[in-house]
Amino acid sequence: MKRVAVFVGIAAIAGLTAACGSATAANPAPAAETAAPVAAAVQVPAGNKLVGRYKATGVQVYTCTGNAWKGLEPAATLVDKDNKPVILHSRGPVWVSTVDGSAVEATPVDGAKADRPGAVPELLLKSKANRGDGLFAKVSYVQRLETEGGVAPSGGCAQGAQTAVPYSALYTFFAPEA
């Protein structure tokens, strides 16, 4: 019986490692480059270098307040170029590396958004807190690009109701140049 429990435990750890990438990897492999142009409104200031690009899929969660839908939080998983989940994105907004535990919390830069038809806008966000020594240790800016979906429902709603709207995006992370 103990051998079965040990085997099941090892299998579970192997499955988590396969799903989340190697725990010893310093930085997950970024998503493949894209040729899509970046709107001027969400450009990262000079003096910063790209440190990661990751595709995200998830939901934008909305809550009903005063008969209108208001953004509550995102909930998304970001994947590397091999389609392995390596980052979790949630309320803050915050991004947490599942590979090294580092995190970055950011806030939208005033006026730095580019509207997209039928999608949440592209954004430029500035880091306000970093945690850990890994991927997000020195991140200064985050871009939300190539957004699809995630738009709040139109029309009225019942106070306190919540809904989750699927979306996808490309997130890029920048750090100051050395």
C-alpha cells in the first residue's frame, strides 16, 4: 500500500512539473515573436528592454454595481512558447511566475490605452511592486496587447451579480536597461 502512495505522489509531482515547466528553470521561454504593430499610446518608454512575451487566456470578471457592469478582476494563465503554463494573472493586477515565485503588481499608466473593436483595450501598466529574484524581479512596465474578447456585457444587471467574459491577450514585460 505504501508503494502505491509513493508512486501516486511521484506521478502527481511529475505531472505538475510537466504542466508548469521545470522548477529549476530561471526564466520560462517567452512566446514566439509577433509582427503586430504596437499603438503609440501603449509604447514602453525608452530605457527599458523586453524581458518576456507570453500569450494569455482567461476571463475578465465583472460585477453589477448600480445597474451597470464594472470590472472586478482578471483571471488568466500565461503560457510560454511551448504552450506550458508559467504565469498566473489576477486581481491587482498582479502576475506571478509559477516557475520561480517572483511577482509584479502594476497600475495602468494614465491615458496609455488603445481601444480595440469587440475587445478590452490594449494597456500600458507601470510596476508598483516586485517580489522575488526571478523573472519579475526588475520588471518596470507591462503591456497588454493583441486583446480579443473580455468586454463587459451591455445592458442592465441585477445588483451584486457577477459574470466572467473570456478573453485573450499578449502580455509583454520590460525591465530597465542595465
